[in-house]
Amino acid sequence: MSLRADTSDPVPSLDHMPEIGVVAAQESGPGAGPDDIWGMPVAEGGELPADVGLTPAAAAAAGFTGRVGQTLVCAHAQGTPVVLYGIGDPQAADPASLRDAAAAFALAAGRSARLTLLTPVGAGVDSLVAAQALVEGALLARYTFEPLKSDTGTVPVLSLTLVVPAHDTDAADRGARRGGLLAKATLLARDLANCPPNLLTATRLADCATRVGALSGLDVEVFDQDALRELGCGGLLGVNAGSTEPARMIKLTYRPPSAGPEVPRLALVGKGITYDSGGISLKPADAVHATMKNDMSGAGAILAAMSVLSALHCPTFVTGYLMCTDNMPSGSATKLGDVLTLRGGTTVEVLNTDAEGRLVMADALVLATEEPTDAVVDIATLTGASLRALGPQIAAVFGNAQPLVDQVLEAARRTDEPVWQLPLARRYRGELDSDVADIKNIGGPNGGAIHAALFLEEFVAGRAWAHIDIAGTAQNDTASSWRPRGCTGFGARLLTELALGFTREPEDS
């Protein structure tokens, strides 16, 4: 999945995904084909396939012992190239290790367009879950963002086939299909976040969402400047004030087949800053500027997650709000000391224009709570403080309802998109008090991630709410397993899992 090479149209192409299939294991070995390559699992310290003509000593001498992440390219007896891929201890296998193992195989087979993966037998993971993890690992590992290059130099995956025991084919087929859809969501989120900001403006992101909605059964409403003024979205309009590009709010609605009053309802709010210069509070002139195209990763994750809900038969009614603009300095930009009036009437003193994400999301949080919903979850590249607290591999989560936070944590565990709960320490709320307005948009020099969460909580009207800060996890400096260098698409699979399994909090809790 990639953006079209036509730079005037940055809409991601959703028309192609690798063919994913499941076949029953047979006695015959790998088939021949110029682009085909097979992956054969090897347990750590376990036996090697007899038909590769390799002794354990020779494999060990080549650095292959069967640990997860290890691979060894060799020849099958039939002359077909194969990749031995390590799975570690089969009894200790879990979805995360299988995902990593499949990723290692796919990377080792990087010059092959057609992949066939023999699944581990006897691993302590359900066949459906194992197939899902293997497909996710292989497809996500081979992602590259190259639509703007004249010579890509990469080989896309055209097909991925899992070979499973005959009695597992039905379950594996369901798991492979699910894994393919979750991978598809992440690839879309990566494409959006990697797209240069001159190509993916707020209006073009709205165009993209409209196209995605038409392909995936979502209702899409786009709110322009006039509509945003009528709604009183002073946060989004205030951040947009310095830009030559108009702002857009995109509302996505997924309705499950049964959408009666008993159906749980979940609202998602995403930060969609297509480029963040910091505004008048200009960011330092360093490498961080080049990564600020990813400041719409929260909105991208929501759009991507919601694009696969229909195909996955999600039972939850889901509404998404994407708050989209860039944040630029100019003569018309919001100044330090300005007071903005947000949706619902709350006034905010702006003391740092680089704390803009919370301003645009506050409008959406109010809108989300004005409609029937059981819970609200927001996701944003919000604070450098969360990156400093948890590093680049773990996102932060805050919330006012522990059952909802627990559901986020479980979705994170299932997808191996790690999230750690930080305290919503209301003892710091006073640091957001303003002398001239209801609240100011920053607190003191310490605890910045907590201050941001406390600010957002002001706008949820007491509804069950969780806030996911992905400032650290949205971007990788180096590739690792199925996580590429560049924008990661973190959150797309997490939010999909959350929506699929979402349950409302009991009324008397």
C-alpha cells in the first residue's frame, strides 16, 4: 500500500494488498517459481529440516541456532531457496514472538515477491492467533514508503501463503484474514504519517478520508472553516490562524449491522496536525522539524483503524473525530497571551503555541460528549514529556475510568503496541489555573504529560475517558523487526482491537 506517485494527489492507494492464503501441509516440499521462497520454522536447539542438507553444527557455525529473529538462507533438496527462521522455545511462543519470527523471515526474503511460510507445529499458541501474528509480522516488516522515489529498489510482497496442518486450515484462514486487515490498517497509517506535509494538507487528508470511507463503509462528514466557526471550535481555528491552509474537522461514523440501544458506543478523537512548526513558540532549528509531518499520527491511526471495522464485523458503534490543520507562525498566528473560546464556552489562555494539540482535541472532546457514547478515547503525538518518561517504544495512557484504561492496556498487549499507565495526578491541576481565563494550556516545567492529560479531562464532561500519548512511539530512528524506520503507524492495530472488544462500563460502577 502506498501513495500514488502523482504528487498532486496524495491519497493512499487502498486498491492493492498482497494475496493471503492458507493451504494444508503436504508431503511434497517447496514448489519452484522465480519469485517464490519458503520459510521453514526451526526451534532453538531443535532439529533442522532433513531436506535442506544442513547439519546443526554447520548452521551454528553460520550463526543460526533457532532463536527468534535468526534466519538462514539455504537450498532445499529440490533446489528451491528456503529460509530457516527461528522460533525459539515453541512452548514459550506467544503472538509477539511469532510476529517477530515472521518479520525476520520476510526481511531475509526481501528480494522475493511471493512468500510461503510453514507455520510452527506444537507451538503453544491457538492456530487462529498464530496465523494472525505471522501474517502481521511478515507484511509489516516489508513495508517501505517509496511512492515519491524514481527508483524504489524494493520488491513488494504480492502473495503470502501459510502452510498449516490440515485440521487447522479453517482457524488459520480466519486468523490470516484478520491479520491481513490489521496489517492493512497499519500500512495506511504509516503511509499517511510518512507523507510530506506539502502533499498531505488538512484538506487533502479530508479528501483521503472521504475516499477511505467510500471503500470501507464509513460515513464521512467534513467540516470546513465556516462550519467550524458555527460549531464554535475556537481551539482548532486558533491553531489554524497562522496558516495559509484551511482547517478541517473530519467526522467518521461506523455503524455495526445491529446498531440498537444495546450496542456499545465508542468515540475516538485524534490529533491531526499535518505539520507542527510550533507556531509563534517556534521549535528549535534541529532535526525535529523534519519529523513533524508525523504530528497527525493520532488522526491517521483512527482513520486506518476505522477503515477495517466493517470487514472485521466490529460489534461496536464507533465515531471518530479527526482535528486537522498545520501549526504555523505568521502575522495572523495566535500569540502568547491570547485567549481562545473553545466549543462549549471554556476560555483558554495560550501561553505556548507549541502546546497546540490539546487545543484542537478539546473541541472534539466536547463534541464527542454531546452525542450518546459510552466512552471517549483520544490519541495524539502530544508531549515530549511522555517520550522522556517512557522512551520511544512505549506510549503513555491516562484515564478517569480504570475499566476503560484496562481495555486499552489489554488491546496494547494483544497487538504488542506497548502502553504504560501514568497517573492522572489531579494534585497538579492548580498549575493550569489562569489569571485571565478559565484555564491555560500549559502547566509548570515538570510533569508535562500529566498537565496535558489534566487539560483534556476538563472537556470530557465526566464521561469514561482515556488519553493515549504516542509522541515517542510514532517515529523510529532505526528499524527493528516489523517496526520500520520512520513513521510506525502505532495505534492503528491497538484501536482496532479496542473497538472489536469494547465493553461499556456498568451503570452502577
